[in-house]
Amino acid sequence: MASTPEMRLLAECLPPHSGAGRDLTQDLTSIDWTRLFELAAWHGMFPLLASRLLSSSPPSASQAIPAPVISMLQEHQAKYLHRSLIQTLALVQLQREFDSHGITVLAWKGPSVGWLLYGSAALRDSSDLDFLFREEDLQQVMSVTRRLGYRLLESSDTESKDLYIFTLHREFSFARPTESLLIEFHLQIMPARFHLWQDAQKDIERADIPWPLADVELRIQRPDDLLVSLCAHATKHYWDRLKWCCDIAQFLHVYRDKLDWPALLLALRKSKKDSVVLLGLAVTANIYSLKLPSIAVEALQRAPKIVALAEDLVAHVMSGQTDSISTRAKRAPISLLCPRLRDRIFYAVQPLVELNYEDLFVPVHNRPLFFINYLFRIVRLLKKYGPQRLVTKTAVAARSVR
């Protein structure tokens, strides 16, 4: 596996699972520190990098780090600790209010993954707080969040428009400018365009792990649901961040012996989601030389295309490039997220047929005549793009998951 010294060092920042960890002294002699910091920011690895280098053992490792670099690492470590404290305080405050109103939410990604997998929210780079919630609680969630001083991002001039836009994207965001804090609420773990994955409401009902935090108990995903959502999210982004590989490696460290892997892979195969999880396991095992459960190894032996795709993704992420993979290379991961023909059709067609608020010639509540809006959308798009450009955009969308 070709890689740069900086990427190899970032990969070594995974928390040691036994003893003091490998001596990094030799690795540090060839490091371009400016480049390392750029890559750490891109890959979301600053918290782990700072933790690993500032606690390096033996002492010779830390002595190989220039003093200005140590100062910068300490500064970044303090910044991420401060951010995690703000997020934790906000999470407790939000959960307390949701509980008092009988609103069921599920803490997703962000700090909760830090606690579950790393033992600390400060060890995982997280720019926002994410929640899954039940669709019937939409207006209550928005009302409670507003009362806590958050404002809806990309808010329109009417509440009906805000609600309609939400139904399109299946998510919305709030911010509290005084703390640079972003809160994202989701109905699903994936955008509406990925038809197969619109069943995450079940994750909320299945969540059975209460996580005590201050005076509240967070609801978090079951381990099997967490693995699926981590792999799906990373696949959507083509596994181009090392942070996501770290998450899977830490998941295996924490839960490998606690899961019924045959039952899990069988259930995933029935729901057509096994390929995405196998890809995540293959990418992570390739980078960290991990021993996977035997049934996962057997499944990968029967899926050479997934193994080859994993090798290509690992080669890209470990090369130290920070540019996106080619459009052609993106098709393979997207195809795994859309395994059925109807999923591919929906992925290609959905952006073309979804009705934006500007397309609503007939009001939402007028169901018998609502189909007229689709005709109005065609006229509006023809006027905006012209026939030739509209046909070109449609053809590009249709080829995106072949």
C-alpha cells in the first residue's frame, strides 16, 4: 500500500489497544509538519493526532517533535476539548427539554460516537450535533429548539415553506451564533435520494442503550445499526476521510466479540445492505491490518469487486491527496448504496422530479390537482435551462450510477 509518511503517522494515531503503543521516533524524522497539519485537518484527525503525539511513549518520540509543533498541538487539543464541552452542554440541555416534552430523539454521530468508541468526545472531530427524530414530532422539535435560542438556517418567510423544504431534504439545521454551534435534525441516516436507506425511523424504536450524561440519559443507536450508519455515511462520501476508517476500527475493537456476526450479515444480505458494510470492513482492515470476523472474511472472498474497490479507495486516501476522486470512480460506491434497479432509477430521477417550493403552482393540501405542479416544473425548467441543456442534465443523472 503506497502512502506518505504523514498519512502513515495519522493512521498510527488510532488509540493503542494494549500497552503504550508503538514507538513513533523513527516515523517523526521524515515528517513535513506543515503538510501533516493540513492532512490532519482534512481527515478530521487533529484530536487523535494531538492526543497520540502529546502522550508519546517512550520519551524519545516526544523529543523528536519540534517545540513550535508541540505548542500548536496543545493549542488544537485545547480547542477540541473546549468544543466538546460546548457540544456536551448543548446536548444535555436539548435532551432535557426533549424529555420534558415527551419527544423521543436519538443522539447520532458526533460526540456520542466519541463516547461510545473512543471513550471521550474530545477524541473525535465533530463540527455539529446530530439527532434522529420521529416524523410526527417535527413541529415540537422545531418549537423546543427555537425556545433554546437556536435559529433555523436557510429559513424562509413562511412556516409552511420551511416545512415543505424539510420534507424534500429530510433534514434541517439550527445554529446558535453566540457559540458557533450547529444542530442537525434528521429523519433518516441518508438523504432522500437513497431510496433503500429510508428506514432509519426503526433505529429510534430499536435503540435500547441508555447513555447516562449528567442528569439525562441519551438514546443512542444499537451497535449493529451504528455500524450500518457509519459505513453508509462514509460510502456516500467515498471513504475519503481517514476519520471514518478510525471509527470502524474502533467499533471492531469495542464490539467485535459482542455481535452475532452471522445473524447480522444475514439480515444485511436480506435488506441488500451487506455490500456497504463489507466495503467498510475491507477498507478498515486494509489500512489497519485488522483481523475481521471469519464470516466477514468468507463473505469478502466471495465478493472480489468489493475487495478491489476497497483497495482503490485505500490507495486514494493513503496517498495524501485532498482532492475528490474522479466522477467515474464515484459510481462504484454509489452503486453499492443503490443495489436494486429501482434504487438506481430513483437516485437518477429523484433530483429531476422533486418539487421545489418554487414549483408549487397548486398548494400542497390540494391533493387531487397536485400533479399539475409537475407539469409546471417542466415548464419552469425548460424556461430556465432550455431544451438542450435540460436533456443533457437528465442524461448525466441517468449515467451517474451505471
